Amino acid sequence: MAHALAVHALEKRYGSVEALKGVDLAVEEGELVGLLGPNGAGKSTLVKIAVGLVRATRGRAEVVGARAGSRAARAELGYLAELFRFPGWYTADEVLALHQRLTHSTGGAAERKRLLERVALADASDRRVDGMSKGMQQRLGIAQALIGSPRVLVLDEPTSALDPAGRRVVRVLLEELRSHGASVLLNSHLLSEIELVCDRVAILRAGEVVAAGSPAELSRPRGVELETDEGVRTVEGATREDAARLVAEAVAAGRRVYGVRVLTSTLEDTYLEAVGDEVS
Ligand SMILES: Nc1ncnc2c1ncn2[C@@H]1O[C@H](COP(=O)(O)OP(=O)(O)O)[C@@H](O)[C@H]1O
Ligand SMILES: [Mg+2]
């Protein structure tokens, strides 16, 4: 079966800038993948190639088996651009109606109402974009990407302007979409919501994937810390599975055990290690 979205050995050069240096990445059907990395890592370039807005220098990009940018590929896609701007004088409902026309959606008013509800903008249907907070506009942008119920959703920094409550709305929405089988590629430099919701993440740095795996795989165990009457000792390489045995051994050896702690590096630790000291 074709991947929902896949890029193979993807390279992109803008003049002397090598934005992508041979990236392989796939999003399977029903999978939610997070593409992480600091500003300038190449995340937007990758998704712009995948949605057909930018031409690759070398390599391939496909959406549900169709060449990126082809009519067949575009028909499967919903896309939220990183720096989008809707006309300020349009109401939320008019923005969605405009995009329904652009995508030939036949969903009508019922689809617009349903989408505004899903992004918690049901009460803002007649509100003009000018009168919306950046967070509301971003949620409207996500609703726009969902028009026509695309199989593959590409969201470039969908939570960058959102406060924690808005991020939660998006996280719940993403979980709901996944439960309905949608495939999602999500760009972000914010780790919190990605960690909670993605099946897999790839960390991009200077045009290369430097780490990839499930959030759990990237949150590696770092040992077990044992506090006894002899002091604090870290058993490198030990995991949660070893904790009970280590306590029992210490007790058997006549030690008093005051505490035991399983140490893990978070996805954030892994991210910072992978991208080095680059600040996004
Ligand atoms: N249209 C463009 N022309 C020239 N350079 C570009 C263009 N778009 C992006 N770049 C450069 O490509 C690199 C990757 O950018 P981008 O894909 O936007 O990264 P990210 O989305 O991870 O912040 C950066 O060095 C950026 O300056
Ligand atoms: Mg970007």
C-alpha cells in the first residue's frame, strides 16, 4: 500500500543554500508524524515540496502514491501554510466558503458549521478575521485545511500562535482526526503537544534528519538513581525493570534505602542534544 506521504532522498537548493540534503520520511495511513527542528532546518521547505508549492532539486515526493503537486496528489491534501493570512474583512464563515469554492467542496453551510465547531469557533462564524486573535485565526486556518475531509493533512506550525488552551483544542482535534484514520504531518518547533500526540517524530537539523522514532523511543532511559545511607548512586543503563531488584539487592546488603528514581531523558532532552545549541 502506498504511504500517505513520502519523500525519498529529497534535496533542495535555493541558490547557495542547501535547505534539504537528502531527506527520507514517510507518513503511513492513519499516522501522525511530527517534524521538529529549529528555524531554518528545512521543515517548511519539505512540506512545500510535498504539497507541490516548491520544486525539489533532487529526489521524490509522493502523496498517496501520486507525484507531489499533481492533481491526484492535491485532491488528497489539506494544507495549512506557516505564514498564512486571510483577508481581514472576511468573516470566518466567508473564509471557509472561499476555500470550499477553491477546493470544489460540496459540503456547504453544514460543513462550515461542523468545522467551526471542531476548532472551537462556533460562536465566531460572523466575526471578521481583523477582529480575531492570532490564535483564533490559526484555528480558522486549521478548519480551512480540513475542508473536503482530506486523507492527508499537512500543518506547518499549527500551534505557534496558540496559548495552552488553544493548543489543547488542536491536540484533541488531532487525536480525533487520527481516530478517524487521517494521516497528518505536523511541523513544529514547540515540543509539548507533539510529544503528547505524535506517533512518530523526525528531528531535522540543517536539512538532515538527525533523529527519528516514536516519542517513547526518543525519550531514552538514563539509568536508575538509588539513595541509601551511603549516599546517592546512579546505576547507568538500568531501566524501570531493574528498579525493584536494585532496591532488594541494596536491602540484602544491609543498606537503608531512602529513595529510588528511574531517570529518563525527555523528548526535549533528545531534541536539544540533536539540534545542538541552535536556538529556534
Ligand atoms: N524561497 C527561499 N529562497 C531562498 N532561501 C530559502 C527560501 N525558503 C527557505 N530558504 C532557506 O532554506 C532554509 C530552510 O528554510 P525553511 O524550510 O523555511 O526552514 P524551517 O521551516 O525549518 O524554519 C533556510 O536557510 C532558509 O533561509
Ligand atoms: Mg518553517
